[in-house]
Amino acid sequence: EKAKLLRSQPAQIVEPKGLLYVQQREFAVTTPKDSSVSILGSDDATTCHIVVLRHTGSGATCLTHCDGSDTEAEVSLIMSAVKSFSSTTGCGRLEVHLVGGFNDDRQLSQKLTNQLLRAFDLQPDDVHLVTFCVTELNDREEKDIHFPIIYGIAVNVKTAEIFPATFPEKGPDEDLRSAHVLTGATLTNIYDAKMEQLHIGPYFWRPFPHVDFWLEQDDEQILQNLSTSPLAEPPHFVSHIRSTLTFLKEHPFPSHSLFPDRKPRIYKKNEEGLWEQVCSDKI
């Protein structure tokens, strides 16, 4: 019933004001007390799943975008993160919402759904599954081709409302963060809720193999080889990958060009509710 209700809602366009956008293999946690961030969101999930974990007592809310790379470790990580904001003595319970995936040919979505259910089931704490809109419950068929119905969701940290969403702005540092994932990153916490700051990096990688070869390929080749579900990708998938590959080509050694001082790039919301870089000297 909950999945049906969620699927029936049109995707809302979420503007950057007050938004913290979470990319693949990233997570962010905050509470209703946060004066900078009121919405956590992520999209472009095809076989990936977006997970929202919330403690009803403290209102501490985590959103992450999982792709099945190390599900058990990722679930432990987000559990600890949410619990660090929720005192054990207080009332309330842990609730989880799982959204994303579809009936893809390689059954990657189904595998990820099973991994997530198992990982939450293995937790010593009680976790209540509240929204389950994944794989076959998030699938639509068109001319014998399967697609996800919902590609992205947002959660309002203040009201706990979850809704289908798209995000015109996925920044800051969109290419840098995507490059981190493409070079094999593990799940990373990008937000310090106590300081209300977004921390990106420092990230280090080796020069990306065959980057020139990939940049020379046509759109179809990139789609077929660099997607888990070529037929179901959103229209901007290829341009996004090209932009990330170009970034990797420009920055083969991030320790020289991006993070020479080994410090993260730090952003804070300004008066308009938009991210603005903070000079690291001021911290």
C-alpha cells in the first residue's frame, strides 16, 4: 500500500535552497534542529537503492544511495551514524525506508534488495521497515523493456515526509564526487551536522585506466559498458559519465591538483540557503 501511494505521486522538483544532495556511495545524517539543511535527497538510481533511516524520537535522519558494493558494512555505518544522534534512553524507534531498483535483466536490483533486508535483519537493534518500494514494486514495463518508476526521493528532515523527487542541482563538486565513486570509493559520510558543514574529500585515486579510450567512444558504447542497466538510464547518464571522465583526465593525481594540503573542501549554506565554500584557514 505504501509503495503504491509513493509510486502514484509525481516527482517534485527540489530546488537547491536548504537541500543536501547525496550522490552514490555517500551518506548524510542530520536532525530537525539543523538550521541549514531541511531536505536530504538523491536520484539517478536505476539498479541502486536509496535508503532513509530515521529515529522517531530524536528525528535524526540519514539518507544514503547504495549500489551493492559492500551492503553489510554500509548498513552498520548508517546505523551507528543515526544512533550517535539518538540517546538510547529516549523514546522512539528506528524506521527504514527502501526505494529504488526495478526488474532488471541481471537481477542486480533483486540482489541488492535481499542484501539490504539481510543487513538490517542482522542488526542488534530493532529496525522497523516502513516503506518498501523496491525492485518489482518499483517496476514499470514499456514495449517489453523494464524501467524504475521512481528514480529519486527526498526526505524532509523536519516533517519526516518522503516523496519522489528530481534535483536540478547536484552540487557542489559534482564531478569530483562522481570521480571518487568511479575510481572505487567506499561509502563516505559527507556532512557534519554539528558544524552544519559539507565536507568533500580529501580524495585520492590513481590515474583512471584508458580514460582517453573511453572519452573517444560514442554514447552507445559508454551506455553499454559503463551502466548496470543501459536501457533504463535517465537521459543525462552519458553526459554525466563523460563529464566525470574528463574530470579524471584533468586530475590524474588529485593529491597535487585538488588536495595539495590534504584537507577537505568545506561548504556551508549562505543566507540564500545555497552552498558556499569556506576557506580552510577560518576553521
